[in-house]
Amino acid sequence: MKKKWLIMATMLAMGAINNAWAQTPQADLPGFTAYADPAEENVQINQRNGVSKWTDDKNTVNFYFHVATPGNLKVAITAKADAASKVAVKINGTEKIISINANDYTKISALETKIKTPGFYCVSLRGVEKQGSVYADVKSVNLEGAAVKDIQFNPKPWRRAASVHLNYPVPEGKNVEWFYGEIKVPEGEDKVGTYFMSCGFHRGYFGMQVNGPDERRIIFSVWDAGGEPETRNNVKYEDQVVMLAKGDSVYASGFGGEGTGGHSHWLYNWKAGETYKFLMHSVPEGNNTTYTAYFYVPEHHEWKLIASFRAPKDGKYMGHLYSFLENFSFENGHLGRKGYFGNHWIKTNTGEWIELTKAKFSNDATAKAKDRIDYGGGSENGWFYLWNSGFKPANAQYGDIFERPANGQHPEINLPKF
């Protein structure tokens, strides 16, 4: 009898061990969710191959995630190489060098650490030694342990930060003929692949972008009618926005891929730390509305026409006024960016100026799905502000209301005469 009970106890103990093992939280961070620093050069990161063609030890490859439950964390990587190599794996102040000898993807244990506080963490990979052409092709980073419980990371190949918005309420019954706003981007926050949008409305948007290390733009676009999501050639002529005028050196064309419409931009080397002014005008006529955008060029001390578009199937003044901050590049979706938005005013069709001192915070589908939770906004130093990325805790939630102090003095607008 004692032997029988001993066998049963042993079986129960083994079952408990196996059950505990089965319930140990685990998570796999796909290779295509990584970011390379200081730039995605001499390494490729994409949905098909994860991390591949990593040939330069000047780059680190980094995987970010948020820990909600402190505890032990085991880290492994699933990787291969074309010849023997060594890669350093680092997290939470602990670094270990592992060897990669496999021509096929193999899960390789790296290190174990204890996460003591909730927050964002990063598994960083650094090339140490290689006998072949690459340090490693990485399919995934594999996490296991108590700290994985309720872990958050972006599981999708969409590596952009969440877009965030300021929505400006307009007093009921007021027709918005003019919409004025200003933007100031702090030094260091003007990352490549960022759009700081000042004057958005129900049919378009107007702001400034960082398109490359040596290219910046003032951009104004208006959407077609009809709701075509991708290809402008599919839009009926009567639904298409028509360009009526554009400023000197302004490029204008149709666009697709994010809805369709009329696009215009002016190459202008705007600078971080400076304040820039934007002005929108709307004129409804019948079933159409003409939207015209002006940008104040501080070097010339005058307003410049960017473009004027006639939008069909509209016939009303501007509505749904807003500003936004967008990261439109995948490669640097981990880098923080911030912009100040302020001194927004409207002028009604009866000539009344109204200052917009309240804003409602909102965000996009990436934030709503909790794929990215590093974003925020608020009011400081007389401005509204928006920020995203950088893997910092959010400081605003959808629907939050911000207020800024009133300036009390509407802008003086002297437009050029044609």
C-alpha cells in the first residue's frame, strides 16, 4: 500500500511540475518587429525574412516590449548564420555572448535576468564575430518566465509609431471660413519620416514634413469624393478634386494609397526651434467647396500660396478641425518625436475671430489595438503638444481634454494681391 501511494504521489508531483512548466508565460517577438540603430543600413528587416543580411557590427538590432509583471525572464533567439558567428545579447544591464553555428533556424538560449519594475525593456543584439557574410538571420526573440505575463509588444510588421491628434471644438452654428494655426518643433524632435500637421479639416490637411536628411516639405492635400481607398484612376471625374491654382515652385499632382485626392508640396528647409504659421480658406459654392492653403515664409515676411483645390460633393465650410503628429517611416518608428501646436484661430463667414483654446486628444488604430502604447499629449508653456514613440509610458488617453491659455489677439493677415 505504501508503495502504491508513493507511486501516486510521485506521479502527482510530476504532473504538477509539467503543469507549472506548461503554464510558464512565453512570448515570441517576430524578427520583423526589430529596429536597427543608428540606422537600418547593412541589415534588412522585413515581414518575409525578419532580420537578414546583417553584415556590419556598427548596427545593433533591438526588440522592444513592455513588462507589466516583474519577475524572472529567460531570453533566447531563434537564428541562423551562413557560417560560425558570435552575437552579444543584452537586456536589463546583463549581456551574454552566444554562438550561432546553424544553417537552419535554431532556438539558442542566451541569458536570464530578473525584471524588478514594470516598464519598457529592450533586447539588444550586437555583432561580435563572424566567419561568413552575416552575423545572424533572426527569426524571433523568445521570452519565457513570470515577467512575460501580460507582456505588450507590437506583433505586426507595421513598425510606425501611433498617430496622435488634437481635435478643436468649434462653437455651434459658426461657419469656419478661415482656419489659422502655428507649429514649433523642438530641436532633436524633427526625425526623418515625421509629419507635423497644423490645419486639418474634414476634406484635407496642411502641415510640414521631414522627408529625408536633406529634404523638408510644406504639404497640403484634399481628398476626392467617392471613398476610393487606393487608386485614383478608379475615381470618377465628377468625384475628383481639381487644382485651381498653385504657388511658384509648388509641385502638385494626384495621390492614392491613403484614400485619393489632390496633393501639393513646396520644398522648404524649415528649422527646428522656429515657429511657422499656416492659414486655410474655404469657399463653398453650390455642391463644391474651394480650399486654399497659405504658408507664411518668415524669411520673406509674407504669405505664400501653396495651392487651391475645388472639392466636389462638398458645398460647406470647414468642419472637424484638428492637428496631428504622424510617423510615416517604418525604419525609425522607435525614435521619439514631439511637436507644439498653438495659437489656433478661426474666422467665420461673418468676420468674427474665435480663438480655439480647447483640444480633445485622439489616436489611430495602432494605438487602439495596443500595438503601440508610447504616445501622448497635453498643454505646456502656452502650447498644446503631441508626442509619439521612444517607448515611454503614455501620458494621455483617447478623449482627454486639454486647455491652453488664451492669447487674446487674433492674427493679422495680409495676403498677397494677384
